[in-house]
Amino acid sequence: MNTTLHVTVDKQTKDAASKLAADMGLDLSTLVKAILKTFVQTGVFKIEHSFRITPYLEKIIATAKKDFAVNNNVSPSFSDAKTAMTWIKKHSR
């Protein structure tokens, strides 16, 4: 069974929180629900807004850096989209 929670907060705080939540791909209601659930489960209240690189992405970045250092899998510069598309079609697998 669901219930409703009414919270009074100043408009500036609500608007800023809504924007930050939206930047993270959430609406304010979902964010508040997640915070409350986490607080109940862990007894800890912590909020962090940062982007973390996953180990998978770190591996891809390392591979790209190595390729770039030896000019492998690197495209040339293009002056227009038509030239770029021609090059891409020619070099696609």
C-alpha cells in the first residue's frame, strides 16, 4: 500500500533539486523515494553527484589511447560530411 508524503520546502530549493535530479535522469519524486528507501535499508544518508567511469569504459579508453599513440584506428580530419561518409563506407567492416 502506498501513502503520500507532503514536504514543505522553499521554491528555490525545490527548483534546484528538480533540475539536478533531471540532470541525473530522474524526476524529484523518484529521487526522494530512492533516498528514503536507501536510508531505511542502510541507516545512512549520503548524497553524491558525480560521474564514475566503469571498469569496462576504462578498458575501452586505455585501448583507444594505445591505438591513438601508434596511429591505429584513427580517422583523418574531414572538411565536409560527404567526404567523411565516403571514408567511413570505405573503411567499415
